[in-house]
Amino acid sequence: MAIVLVTGSAGAVGQPVCQELGRRGYTVRGLDRVPTPGVDEQVVGDIANTDVVQQAIQGADALIHLAAQPVDADFSVLLGPNVIGLYNVMNAAREAALRRVVLASSIQVLWRAHRKSRPARVDEAAPGNHYALTKLWAEEMGAMYSRRYDLSVIAVRIAWLVRNPDEAAHMQRCQRFELYLSANDAGRLFACAVEAEGIDFAVVYAASVDGARAFDLEPARRLLGYTPRDRWPDGLGFDPPAETQS
Ligand SMILES: NC(=O)c1ccc[n+]([C@@H]2O[C@H](COP(=O)([O-])OP(=O)(O)OC[C@H]3O[C@@H](n4cnc5c(N)ncnc54)[C@H](O)[C@@H]3O)[C@@H](O)[C@H]2O)c1
């Protein structure tokens, strides 16, 4: 069965993605700075190191690139994973002529105050911080590698995949349920993105059911066959805050 390389495999998005790929019968190879539980194969190392990336990509058929500094930070922190690491991973994917590359982007690519349409469209972008700028850079690099090198690339604007109990309590307080992406829905969307046929380049939003109020989920449905199933706090992957439990 096909080998899917997942960078950032040990993270909050990476783990449910690896689990869903495993359920679908793929051989899952993780690449992360820290060990990833439950994958078939793994490389532990830094994506800013070209040798590590070259080693990890050998024999892979498809790539899901999640490894990143996942929130805004000083540019010196973003530079290694989100700029140099992205470049290393995309170049290796091009040289290996992978069948599909799926990139983690973010809803932050379109800063909230600058969302002109509701639901927000995939052709809108207006980053509000340096992290979001690196995600727009990822989208544009994907588009360029598709245009110039015939690599098939899907950039996924991930909503809020709540990572841990502290973030869950925050979500519960702020009630921004239209931003919610469950771990289960994320796993299914990324697996659909590996399997979708006939795509040169696409940008899609990834959110759970209530996300349709804020983001245009139609491209993900039409191109990937993904429809969300969960509403907060379903599919969280760990126990929700006490006040949401019945
Ligand atoms: N969780 C969300 O709500 C959310 C929203 C939008 C976008 N994203 C994006 O999704 C991706 C995954 O985010 P997450 O929430 O799982 O974050 P996370 O911090 O839980 O996981 C990121 C993983 O990447 C690994 N990593 C970081 N830098 C690395 C490097 N240089 N080399 C190798 N591994 C490295 C970390 O060890 C970690 O396991 C990121 O690209 C992030 O920007 C996440």
C-alpha cells in the first residue's frame, strides 16, 4: 500500500491524521522532531535539515506537510520550520515526483477584520501577522510548484483544531464554535486530500459543521469529497471541559 509521509506527525493535527491514514490502510511514515506514537515508520529530526528530509521522503508516494511553528512568534522562530523547512520539504517532494502534496495553511491567512465575505472565500488573503504570512508563502509556493513542476498540491486552511484542555476551556469561554475543527474531521479531510483525483492546485478550508457559517467549505466538498461531521465538542480526541459535559 502507498506510503504517506506526514511531517509534524507527533502534533495535535498530525496524530489524528496518521490514525485516519492507518485506518485506511496506508503505510504511515512520520517525520517530527519528537517520536510519534503508533506510526508504521518514522524519522526523528528537523525539517530545516535537508538530509533529514531527503531520508524521510525516500519511497514515499504522497506527503502531508504539517510540521511548523503553529502560532505567531518572532521571525527568528518562524524562519527554520515555516520558511527553510517548507522549502526543503517542497524541493524534496518535487525531486521525488510525489503524486500529491498536502500543505497545512491556516484560516489566519485571512485576518478576521479583513474578511470581506461571509463565508470567507478561498481566493481571499490578508495576513495579519508573520505566522500567517508564512502560511500564505506556503500556499504560494504550492501554487508555484504546481505551475512550474507539475506537482499536485492542496493547501488546507485549517480552522481551530483545539490542541489540549486549556485550549478547550478557552473555546468554551469564547464560544467561537464556527472556528472549530475536530480531530476526527481533520483526519478525514487530510485523508480525502491524499485520495482526491484530478487536482493541480487547490486551496480549501477545513472546519467542522459550524464552520460553514464562517468559511466556504464548498471547495473541500466538491474537490475532496469532504463533508464535516462534528459539532463542538464532538470529535475532540480528549475529554471536553466539564461545563460542556451532560
Ligand atoms: N491546531 C490548529 O488549530 C491549527 C490551525 C491552523 C493551522 N495549523 C497548522 O497545522 C500544522 C500542525 O499544527 P498543530 O496544531 O498540530 O501544532 P503542534 O505544535 O501540535 O504540532 C506541530 C508538530 O510539528 C513538529 N515540528 C515543529 N517544528 C519542526 C521542525 N523544525 N522539524 C520537525 N518537526 C517539527 C513539532 O514537534 C510538533 O509535533 C501547523 O502547520 C500549523 O501551523 C494548526
